[in-house]
Amino acid sequence: MSLFWRKGYTDTSMAEIVAETGMNRYALYGRFGSKRDIFLAALEVYFEQGRQTFEPFMLDPTTPPIARLVRCLALMIEVMDREGTGCFICHVASQESGDDPEIAQAIADYFARIHGAMEITMCHARAAGVLNPALTTGQAAQLLLDAKLAMGVRVRAGLGTEALVQVANATLAALAAPGVLTEADRLSPDAIADAARANPPAKDPDRDPDRDPNQDPDQDADADPA
């Protein structure tokens, strides 16, 4: 996944995928069938990693909704800073989706799933009386999703953490009902550092440096990148 994240679908060659994964070309084609299928599997891995990272606290009814939004935005910044290449799905959506209907549909499905999960949090915020009354829960979820995309573009443009924090704090201000936010709710470098400690980087599922490159991936369940 990290290779597609850095280079996109079109600019990534099968030779680079072979080198990145440690699997030989025949094993890759035997498992997935095509570069497109490898890419679609990487999209699903990206979604699942995001779900495991964000869903436990975003859907936790015992945590105040504003605190969930602050942590969500801090984690978005932390992950993008760590990878140094912005948002995987932002890169794909802006460069690849118009050329391949199957990829475009996969991206649309991804956005719909993320939007749905974010809207649950916005429903909790509305019930708690902390959501901007000018917004529907769907509009609020879209605003949070758009903030993720905007931050991804800024990272790829070479802008630093401060630019991402500005987007995050503007998003919080737009989402919250008047008078709800306090100074403690504003994103800061400390909040990003806390997010990093709570979210250590996962092992890249695309790569296993100990794998025999000639081994059939069916012989090793742990080696399956999908």
C-alpha cells in the first residue's frame, strides 16, 4: 500500500510492486490477477486500517462528541505527518479515479463508508447539543471528510504541520455550536504528540522482508497482503 501511496496507481510498475512486497511476479498475478486488483486490495487495506484506528473512539458513546472530533483531527494530522505523503485516498481520487471506472467506484464506496461512520458521531453531537445547528448531520460529516482531503492536499504540497492544524481548528469551529469550544479544545502540537503515542505505526501489510520471494503466498497466510 505504501508504494501506491507514494506514487499513485499509474506511476507504479509491477517491477516496483515485486520489489516492495518481496513476492515474485508470478505469485502476485496468481493471487490477484492484475495490477488493478492489487491496487483495489490496497484500498481495502487502507480502509480497514482507518476503521480500526478511528472507529473505536469515534463511535464510543461514553466519550464527549467534541473530544472525539478533536482526537479524530489530531490523528489525521499525525498519520499524514508520519507518512509524509498526505492522504492515500486523496492522492488516488485526484489522480487516478477518472481513468478507471472500477477504481472510481471503489473510491466512491470508500467515501460513502467513511461519511456514514462520521455521521454517526455527528448524530451523537446533535443529541448532546454541541453540533452547529446550521448544519445537518450529513453536512457536518461531509465537512469533516473534506477537512481530511484538504489536509492531504496540503501535505503533498509540502506544507507543514502548522498548516494542517489551522485546517483542523477551522473545521472544529465550523462544526461546534456557538460557545461550545474552549481553548482546551483547540489542536496543538501536544495534541498531535498524544495522538502519535496512542497510535503507533502498524506493520506495512504489503511487505515482509523475511519472505522467500519465490514462495507461493498461499503457503503462508501471514504473507497475504490482502
